[in-house]
Amino acid sequence: MPRLSPPNRARLELVRAVGGALVSPLRYLAHVPGRSRAMARIAEDVAEADGAIDPTPALDLPADRPLRIFVSAAEASGEIHAATLVRELRRLAEEHGAPPPEITAVGGDRLRALGLDPVADPVARAHMGFDGVAQSLPYYVGVLRDAGAHADAFRPDVFVPVDSPALHVPMARVVRASRTPVVHLVTPQYWGWAPWRVGGYRRAVDVGLSILPHEPRWFRRNGVETRHVGHPLLDVLEDVPSTRPDPTSSTLAILPGSRAGVIRRNLPWMLEALGPLRAAHPGADVAVLQSTDEHAELVQGIAEGSGARLVVGDLHAQLAAARAAFAVSGTVLTDVLHHRLPTVVLYRISKRFEAWAYRHVLTCPYFASTNLLAGEELLPEHCFRGDGPGDEIAAQVLRAYGDEAYRSRLAPALDRAAERLGPPGAVARAAAHALAVATEHPRR
């Protein structure tokens, strides 16, 4: 059967996306009868996973030609790991006496800084913000078309997309049609919210690289060839000293998110919940942390009159100087765990459908990454619409800040959760697995 052209492959992915949206209610109905059983299996995976890193493969790289590698990043955090991946691919080739690999990419400025000329730049698009599904579809269909055309011309030995499954799973199908094996770094969290998608993922990738300890069990059970490499954020944190809460500190770190909509939705509520803390500890220093000044004006406006101060800059220096945290759920929890801070985790949602989905679709026992690592609700976590359990959360923030017996009990459990992230070097291990697949599937 003749292979579809890149434009037609991209159009096919658009049809898949539209069709998937139309049948999603039916998929949910099919999912309902087994949801309790699925939740029990995930809870078992979380509790029993040991976090063992899969062995790094021995490499036998060709000496007579450079390997061709196609890398993709769709947004800023993924591009950080993609840039590290490119450096590790080059290092491993040199270490094994092979010619420098020919690397091409989809991505943005971080990959350009490494000498690559991206085929497309969805990272810049993501930075500009989401402008609606209808407006965005033509752009992303164009990215899929360009990636497919590039794969046909470049004929890579392996395609390595990083994170962002919404774009990278269809892109993997488009590129794989060029007879290119796919190694996906950061397996999607389908185990938590859309287990029915795993079949499409299994058909789109050759190897998935997992970062959380319980994920290999789930993906392998669902027929996806998986290698566990550990969390790539630990590569970023390798040179950041891990600390323990400063017992003399009076600072509560507030982490309201890094996007304007999330900050608007959560920060006013978070500041309002600090009444009991302020009553019990009048000298408490409340610091709202932001890594950049992008939303400084927004945060200042919300915090005005609350007694909280805005701190922009070195996130880890501020976390190391705090005694507890109150955080919106997200990747920042890994940064917080690095400093072993007692934390209360919040995620307020704005839409009725989101609240319904949280209660009826979510299949994992916890949404905070620290709790998934621990296998128990180590950090109180709350997802709700509207006012929610305000008194309960306020009491938990007060406990995290001032209850020394609770803080002492929590400390060793946080240490154990951090250990299950695995050692640094996740991206180097990912690069080795990608090179192994590239040499096992020689270019045709």
C-alpha cells in the first residue's frame, strides 16, 4: 500500500483528533464500569513500585556514518530536557568513537543555541498562549505536515519527541510512517485520566521512557515497551543543594503557579486561607514566589493589602530559606520536595465539567507528584471548584508551618519519596536508549 504524503498524514491526524473528541463520551461510558478496578490497580502500582532504573544499554554505534536523529520539543519545559538530550547524544557518540550525530529538530531558541535549525517552532507558539482550539488547529496541522515532510527527506534513524503527548503522539504517527522508530521521553499520564488512549500510544511509539516509579508497571501491563530512566528534573537540580527546612525561618512560601489564569484563580483564595496562620503566628513572613517577573504586576495587584510580599528570582534560594509551602499542584512540587518542605497542595478549577471529570474520570489515587512517589497522601492535596474545604485547608497550612511534632514525623517520609525519583542522569540514560533503538533499526 503506498505511503500517504505528509500533508495527507497531517490531515488524517486532524480527522483522528476530531473523531476522538466526538466519541470521547462513549469512551468514558465504556470506562465507567471498570474505573474502580482501574483505580485499585493504579493504587497498587503506586504502593509497590520500587523505582528501579532500567539498565543503560551497551552501545555499538556505527563508525562508518553518523546517526541521524530527529528531536522534538513543543513547549519550554520540554525544550530544556530536549536541549540536554542533544548534548548527551553528542557526548555519547564522541565517547564511543562514533561520528557526531546529525541532529535536526522541532523546537525553539534553546535548540537553536545548540546549532540546530528547527523545522518548526511550537515552543514560541506555546509561549504566546492558547488562542482557542479552532484558531490553533491549522497551525499544529502545519507542524505535523512539516515534521512528516522533514522525516521523509532526512530519513532519521530515530525520532525522539519530549513530553507534550497532545502534539507528539500524532507527530510520532506521522514520522513513524517514514519507517522511523520512535522513542518518547516522558510517557503520558494516561494512567491518571485517560487510560483508553494507551492503545493509540502503543501503536505510535516503539519505546516509552518513564519518569515516575509506578509508570513502567502500568505501561507494560498495557503492552507498551517501556524503559524507566528516572525524573529529568533531577538533571536540572543536580547542582542545586538539597536542603531541609530552616528551623529558624518564619517564611511560608506561596507557589501560585506560573500562568496568569492559574494565578488569578488560586492566589486570592490561598491568601484568604492564611487567617488562622496569621492569628497563631503574627510574625509569619508570607512570600509569593515567582521565577520570572512575567506576572509580577498581576501578583502584586492580588497580594496588595494582604501582608504578603512578592519575591522574583532564584526559586531554590527562596525555598531553601522557607519553613513550609502552600503550592498549586504541578512540576514545582519536585522543586519543593528537593528542599523537603512540609507543603499543602491546592488546585482550584473553574468549570463544572472539570469538577465532574475530577470526581468521575480520574483514575489515580493522588494528583500531587510527591504523593504518587510516596504511595500515600503525604502532603494534603485538594482539588475543588468554588470555595472548597477552606477551614480544613487553613488548618493544614497552620500545621505544616507550626506543628513541630507533625513536621518531625513528615521529614523521613519526604526523604523516602525523594529517593524514589531516582538518581540524576535521566536524560543521559534516555539518550543511550534512543541510540540503542537507532542502531537496532538501521535506516532503510
